[in-house]
Amino acid sequence: MKRRLDIAMTLVGGLRIIFLDEPTTGLDPRSRHNMWEIIRGLVSTGVTVFLTTQYLEEADQLAHRIAVLNDGRIAAEGTADQLKRLVPGGHVWLRFADPARYRSAAATLREAHRDDAALALQVPSDGSQRELRSILDWLDSVGIEADELTVHTPDLDDVFFALTGPTATPTTGLAADSATGSTAGPATVPQQRKENDL
């Protein structure tokens, strides 16, 4: 309730730009989703929202543009989809119940990463329908049926881990989002916390 009041007081003057510093910290899931709807409502009226958050799901849900900070500097910026494309690691996970089918699949698909304990193969993929269809067609062509298939595409957590910390891979900022042509919308800055900030 206090956070809603804070936002309401901010809007009394009819501001077109507001800054929200971690507005959902400590909220339960229902209250967090209610706050997201309030923020979306603000954006729909043309208000530009600058939002800092530790919750990368929140950034993915709300932000039109995202900047990832590392040691106080922008490590990368762009839309959620642009940032996710910076990070490799998309794959299709194939699990087999029958060890013989697993060994047969592993022998014919050499680029897959094997997990012998789980009887599973991790096949590199961008998660597109075309690649998924190609994998399924391959399974059909060799007469092998997987018992379980899961598609994993990088998320903003993967982006954050790749771009921050001591082993971070620096990248240049991305060009402005020309698809929308609009400056109104939430901009999110996930921040790396240091131990002394906690």
C-alpha cells in the first residue's frame, strides 16, 4: 500500500518521467503483479518509467529497454530479446528411458553434450521452430523416440551472469530500439550488488 501511495504522490504533478528504485522489493507475488499493472498503466499513458530492479523476470516483463550494470558501468543495453541473443547456451534437452536408445541417439548426434547419468542429450539450438522441427525430423529419420524433450533458451539471468562479475565478457551497447520509435516505456537497470551493499 505504501508503494502505491509513493507512486500516486509522484504523479500528482502530472510528471512525464518517473524513477522507481526497486518498487517491488519485499512484495508477495500478488502485490508484485499488481505493481506491474500499475507500472504498465503509467507507460500506456505516455509516462516514461526508469526502473531499477534485482528481479530480472520483472525487467523481462516490464522493460522496453534494459541496461545491465557491472561495477557501475553499462555492460550491455538493448531490448530483452537483443540481450538474450548475446548469450550462447540455447539447447534442446532430450531424455531417454531406455539406455540402448540413448546410446544410439548419442552415437548418431555427435555435437550433442552427453549426460550419461541422466540418459540425456543436450543439443545446441536457438530454440526456433525450424531447429526444433529439424531435431524431431532427425529423431524420426533414425527411428529413435525421446521420452522427454525440453527447449531452453537463454534468459536474463544467463545474460546477467555472462556480463557481470570477475569473468564477465564485455560487450558494446546495442543501437536504440528502432522497432518502437518511442521513448516512453520502462527502462530497467539490473544492478550487481556488492557484499557491502547488503
